[in-house]
Amino acid sequence: MKRYDIAIIGGGLVGASLALALQAEAKARGWSVLMVEPFAPGDSYQPSYDARSSALAHGTRLIYERLGVWGAISQHSAPIERIHVSDRGRFGATRLSASEEGVPALGYVVENAWLGQCLWRALDREVVTWRCPAQVEGLTAVPGGYQLRLDDDSVAQCGLAVLADGGRSNLREQLGVAVNHRAYDQTALIANVSFSDGHGGQAFERFTQEGPLALLPLPEQRCALVWTRKPADASRLLALPDRDFMAHLQAAFGYRLGALRQVGSRSAYPLALVAATEQVRPHLVVLGNAAHSLHPVAGQGFNLSLRDVQALAQALCTSPAAPGEFSTLQAYQSSQQRDQWLTVGFSDQLTRLFGGAGQWLAAGRGLGLVALDLLPAARHAFARQAMGLGSRPGLSLP
């Protein structure tokens, strides 16, 4: 039976980022690292109009620069130079700009397929052993670590098991890791769209009585749409012909980018705040969406997970103990507690503030947006949080 120092269960964006963050130290200290992923990444990047994407905050760029992969990632990214935040039918609005914050861009939007290719290509196969396509079907605590049972009935052991297998982690449930679940009674409609005038590097967060609507710039002048609606309304919109769907979207967003010209395939998923009650045990870490899944309104979920990755890698690489030592994992969790608390709270409060339709709440939103627009210090603090810098003093501006 093969034994590894670290087993990363899930080789998606979070798991692959952790493998990359660990591989230099693993090579220096002779650690063996296993990464198990059920979906093969493929040998080449195939651009698609309908490709799903992620919004990467400026702080995330700084992390990937340190890992040596930002140059590759940026080849197929769209910078967010300005963000326009408004409340439809109300007087309040605010604008954030990269030039005001002194950064090249407030964030970047990258197709997940390209980001994955950049991460996988940077992994050293002599340090990180891949099992792909493969899936861990069972995880059992044993003295000094965990035993993994894979779907081909092979078995391996590890000193540290990292669960990075997504928000619907079966292994998390197998291990009895409870989660706090708060449903928002909202569904996110996801699609890529194109407007006649192009996006010009702008992102929009528009709050309506039916729910928030976000448009993020993508390469080739496409926009990534995240439109939050009540579940029944989302189902109705999902079933509409393209022409009718675009008419509803145009009415909700307006003509700031001109007329809608194209909409790609649409998908929908229910929204909830999900947080694991335990993120570390002896020889175990729960990471990524398996640890916390946030509302997409503020675009904070993946960026928080990547900061978790950085903090975990730093804790493991600076500890003299072998991976899996409980005190090391507790130190990691302690170092990230404030960041997680502030980021989850920021996302949840935005959702509650801008998801309600009451008259007084709407008036408060308008006043808040006006205050942000008129008070540079408040706008700067809001921008830093959005850029993934507000709760991490170690991630500073260049």
C-alpha cells in the first residue's frame, strides 16, 4: 500500500492551487503529494462562448504572481477596470475604479478551463502524483493519518488528507463534518451575453426588486451574467426562448452597454450560505467550497478559498512537523479565522441588504451608495474588501 505525506482530494481550481503552492517545499523536504481528480483536464484549452468563468480579485493576482503562473493566466483574462454599482429605480450609485485605487485592475475574469490548464501545466509530476480520472469513495481515519479507497478498489494512506472536492462533498458527510446551511430563497441564472457596445472593461452590479444582477467583462467583449431571482421566476426565465429572455434582461439592466445581441446557454443553481462547522481535525483539512460556499453577489467565494490555500501552504511549509500535525492545522485555522469571518459576513450582509424589497431598506441602500460615492475613504475601504485586500494586511498593493 502506497503512503503519501499529503493527499489532495479534488484537483479542481482549489486543489490544484494547493498542490502548486506546496510543490517547491515538498520537493525540498521530500514530501510525497497525491492529487485525486475525477475529471481529466484534457491536453489543450478549447475556448467556448459558453465557458464558465471566475472573477479573480486583485489579491488573487498577487498570490498567483508569487506562484509564478499569473503571466500565463493573464493571456486569456479580461481586466475589471471599473465597477458600477446601482439600485434600479433609485437615486443611489457608486463607481469604483482601478486608477483611483492605484492598481492595474480591480480584478480579472478568467475562464475556468484556461485557469485550470495554467495550474495543471505548472505542476511538477515528479513531486505531485496524479490519479485522474479517479475518485475517492471512502476515507477512514487510521493511526497517523487517513486511508483512501478509490473507485478502482485501490487503497492508499496519507499523513494529511485535504478535502477539496466541492460543496456537495460526500466525503465530508461520511466523516460526520456538519455544516451550517442558510438558504437565501434565491436562484442564480448563469449565462454569457454580448452587447452591441462592448463592455469596455466595466463590471456592473445592479440591484433590483427581483434580486441583484451582475455583469462581468470577459475576453472578446463577452459578459458573464449572474442574475439572481426567486426560484419560480428563475425557472420561468430559464425556459424562455432566447429572444424573450434577452428582452427581460434588457429591461432589467437597461442600455448602458447598448442592445443585447447574443445570449449563450443558460443554467441555474439555488443559492445558500454553507459553512462547515469543522475545517480541521488531526490529519484532515476541509478546503474550498467543501469548507464554505458563498452567495456570488460579491464575487468572494473562490478568492477566499485561494487565500485559505495560501495560509494552509504557509502553515505547512513553515512548520518543522510532518504534514497532518494537529497544532499546525489549528495554527492555519486561527490565521484565517478573521479573514473568513469578515469575508463571509461581507458577502452575507450585501446579500441581505440588497436582496430585500422593503421601502425603508431600499431607501437605506440608496443613501449607502450615495455615501460611498461621496466619501473617498469609505469607497476605498469597500474597494479593498472587494479586491480581497481588506482583511489580509499581508496582501498589500504594489
